[in-house]
Amino acid sequence: MLHATPADALIDVPRRIAAEGLVPGEEVLLASHTVRGPGIAWTAEVRLRADADGTVDLTRDAPLAGSYTGVAPMGLLWAQAPQTPGAPREVFAAEPAAPLHTTLTLRRADGGVWQASLVQRLAGPGVTRREVRAQGLSGTLFLPAGAGPHPAVMVLNGSGGGINEPRAALYASHGYAALALGYFKSPGRPDHISDTHLEYFESALQWLHGEVRPLGGFVALSGQSRGGELVLLLASLFPELVSAVIGYVPGAVVHSAQNACNPANGPDSRNGPAWILRGEPLPHLWEHNRTATWAPWDHGPEPRRHAHALLTALQDADAVERARIRVERIRGPVLLLSASDDGSWPSSLYGRMVAERLAAHRHAWPVRHLDFEGAGHSIVFPTVPTTQLVYAHPVSGRLSTTGGAPAPNAHADEASWSAVRDFLQQATQHLRTSP
């Protein structure tokens, strides 16, 4: 009848969704239904025609109509949209690292209904979860199955704040001790990014080295958006504590607090510092900038593109140079993942800036920059919905767009995760093969 193979696996495992036993040439509706976030139903649907053998197979068949076009084996998942208007964009379960359960329903013209289930897991067998509140830290540690030691990854979120448990759980499922660290909008931490002291991350790295004792002392940093800026910055400031860097849509310069600022700091709070080191604010792009203006963001048509304001600031070459992250100080391989239609900031340009600076300084470790054509700011991992391009910023509340389109975003999710796994495998290969 209808089946998904494998029916229960990690979220990044491709599935074959197919049905047999139909009438040759019969048209059917095939739909998916997943409850995500705070009990919100997300759905997708396609119309398909059975072949001469009476089968439909999403690894082979393009839909006649529906939520996506072209052959897309996992399209019924990445093309899902929430059925509640104005619903939160949260695409995981209410418990962040919990499995996602999807019901597949096939409807025949004669009224017959077939169903099958599909489970996507973030935490594989034997993965353990532990909340970390030691030494003032706010995070969650996921450990792989087995005694270890394991190489480690520290995971940092962007301007939405919080603790990125789903990504850390998936890293642990692939053999890495993963600390998802919150630095604002998480227990015991401020509600805003303004005036974040970088010694907090230094302490987290020291804790990870001392408590987890990763294999060969290997600790990679993985960050998204502001977290992508942050991982490059931390690796340049504390190179002895960082073995490799993965920057999802990263920044090449130090930015101000921007839209995640603390409004209590006054009317210019978004122009204030985000990062403080040894009691001093780091020079940032908006500081003493002769060309920067928020007008394209404040007065542009909705949904607004935050990137348009940042492009005005990047016209001041002196300000850019003052704010540049000194990535040449990094002591390890670097992976940069950017998007050509990034609505939040110009990650394609930033990725090139970082790669070119590393090349100019003859960086001794591998550097790879993947720029995904037509994709937007929200590069995650397979297979999550990519349809919610317009959103209200979780701190500022402004309506904006991350850019991209569902299909290119889905491709970026899949290809980036493959690149990350290869990158980490290569970076840790000498550790895993050592006697």
C-alpha cells in the first residue's frame, strides 16, 4: 500500500515515500501532516498519477500539482506550511530535540484512504541530554552513545537567541559531543544581545575542554547568522581553544547590536555594541560610519530586507576595515555557508570577504566557501519546512524576509549539512585513526 522507507530514522536520512497497488493511470492526492512547535499542524499536498504498474514514487515522480514542483523525494516535508495563520515559525516539536511524527495520507478517487507514518529523530539511539548551568553557563550538552572520548562542537544561535538543541542533538547523533550554548534569551542570561561579554564564551570553551575532555582536544564552533559572526570572532580571539569553524550565513565584520538590541539603552541602542571584551566594546561596523543608514530597513516596503541597510554601511571602507574580524588568527579549517538571496544580511559577500582574507594571509588550514544560489538566510539541515520566508523578528517584532524560495532553501539545507559532515570528518580523521 503506502509506505515511507525507512519509517523511523534520523531527520537527515532520505526516505522513499511510495504507494503500490493503484490502478494504472489513477490520479491520487498524497498529503503530509506534522504537529510542530506549540501544537501547530503543518501540511503539504501533491496530486500524482500512478504509472503503468500502479505505483507512485516521490523519488521518481513529479507532481501534477500541489505544494512543490519537480521530483523531490522529501518535498512533502520541506514544502509544508502551517495551517494556522500567523503561527510561529518553529519547525521542531514543543520539546526541541524530540522526534517529529508525520502522518502520510493517500486519497483515491473512489474515496479510499491509505495512511502511513514517518518519524524523524534528532537524537539517535544512546544520545543523552544534560542541562548545563555550571559556572554561569546556559546550555544543553548532548553526548553520543558510547564511552568516548568524542570530538566536540559548540553550537551558537543567531539574533533570535535561545539554545539550539535540535542542531546539537543531531551533531551528537553523528558522534560529536555537542554543547548548545545560549547567550541571550536563555535561562539565566539577558533578553538582548547588547553588551554581551565575550569572556562568557571563553569560559564555555574552557568548561567544554575541561569537563567533556574531547578526543584530541578537538572543539569546533558551529554558528548561524549572528552566531556565524560570533564563531569566527571567537576563533580569532581564543585560537588556542578552537580547532575548526563552521559559519552558517556568517558575518565578516563585527556588527552592532542591531535589532536584537536592548531598547532600554536608548533610541540609538541598535547602534550600540553587541560584544564586550576585557571591559571594552569591540569596534563595529556602525561605529563612526560615514555611509550607514537604517532608512532602507525603517522605511522600505514590507517585507523588509535587513541586508539593504547593511549594504549602506559596507560602503565606508574605513569602517569596514576597523570592524573586520581578524580571521587570519584562526588556527584551524574553516567552512563558510552562504546564500545568494540572503534577506537578513549579505552573507555571500561576507563569505567571500572571509575566504579572501584567509587566502591573502596564506591560511595554513583548509578553507571552503559554499554559496547557495537562490537560497535565503535560514540554512538549517534536512529535512525541515522552508516555506516561511516572512516573519516578525523575535526581538524587534519587525516584519521582514529571510529571502530565498522554498526549493533553493531545501537544496541549501541538504547540501550544507552534507558539507558540514564531510568537513568535520576530515578535520577529525587524524584523531579517529590515531592509536
